[in-house]
Amino acid sequence: MLTLSILIFIKVHWVDVWDIVLVAVLIYQFYYLIKGTVAINIFFGILLFYLLWLIIKVLNMQLFGSILSKFIDVGFIALLIVFQQEIRRFLLFIGTSDLFRNGKLSKGLFDFKWQVNNEQLLDINAIVKACKNMSESKTGAIIILTKNNDLKFYANTGDAIDAKVSVRIIESIFYKNSPLHDGAVIISNNKITGARCVLPVTEDSDFPAHLGMRHRAAVGITENTDAIALIVSEQTAEISFSKQGNLIHTLTPQRLRELLEKEFN
């Protein structure tokens, strides 16, 4: 009862409320930034490690606790190393020139997406037909299909597009004389959100040397996110599918359709 009475009479100032709100917003934005990437697994791993350390500390296990405390002491430096890409991405998001215009700051920081998410089903028929047509004409292409992470960071590296997925639009973007053909197309919620986008390439030393930069970029983006990458080779006209850093080569349109239906239906 005494503890309860003390808690009741604790004074809470408006500064304390804002302190809690800002910390909650920061944690949420960091989670939203790494959601759908490999970093989310590392984040939960670090959280479990910290909870284990607290339990060991409560149980007063001196030897084990002293070992874990050494890791906790350098935890901040370890976080900077492990999450350097995500921290860099977050700082770039904060420092974008249009973030403070037209109310985008409040929209970006406090958009908690509590409303119903009206996601549109991916037009698999249009994707498959476009890949088939580009394969027949040996038109090189790389298409990124987002899942949990909308890849806004990578979409912002190219030209912003807000167009519903269609065969004609995809083919016109990758037409060899189009100014948008050199780069990746990012599709989110059945809308093309960016073209001519720059993607990270894989650093795997065992990556096949005969595959070009489109395949390297496809593997690179799927190694670090949950996105799906489709590649049409300009040299061989092969259609490839990449997921979690793995490549499936020489796909027929029917096989491509099966893989996409498995992922998005």
C-alpha cells in the first residue's frame, strides 16, 4: 500500500510526457526503418541478450554476469558498427531537403499507420507478361517487388513515379532509348514508386563472374531486405528470380507466375 501511495503522488510534468513521447517516436521510427530487413533479427537478438543480462544480474550470478557485462559496456559502439547502414539511412531521412516542407516532418515522424492498410494486390499477370515481352526482345530489366518494407530509401535514389502497374509502363521504362531504363524499378502495393533507382550490390566473393550488375544488384537488395527481385538479361534473355540473396535462373513465364503467386497471394 505504501508503494502504491507513493506512485499515486508522483508528480508528472508536461516535460516528462514529451520525453516519453519523443522516445516512443524514435523507437518506432527505428523499428519501421529496419522492418523487413535482416537488421530486425539483429535488433531482437540484441534485445534478448540485454534481457538475459538483466536476469543474470537479478540472480546474482557473478561469473556469467561479469562476462556479459563486458559486452554490455561496449554495447553502444557495437550498435554503431552493426547498424551503421540503418543509422546512415535514418540520418539521410532526417536530413532530406523536403522533410521540413509542406508539413512532411510531422507526417513522417508521427505517421503510425493506425488506419487500415488498403494494400492493392500485385498485378502478377502484368508483371509476367512484361517480363515475357522483354525477354523476347532481349530488353534488360530489373524489377523490385516490395513486401513488408516499402524501400522508400532506395526509391528516393531514382525518379519518383506514382503509376499503377501495367505492361506498357514497365516496357516503356526499360526501353533502351528511355532515360529511365538504366536502373531498377520499385513496385509497392501494385504501384510503381520509383524508376532508375540505385541498389546495393552483393559483396559475395563467390558470386558467378558471368552475371552482370543487374543480377548483383538483385542479390544485394534481397540479401538485406524481404523484397523480391526479377531480372531480365539483356545478353541471354533469361528471366531470373531472387529472394533472400538466392537466384533462380532460366524461368519460363509459367514458372515465374507460380513463384509470384506463392509470394503475393
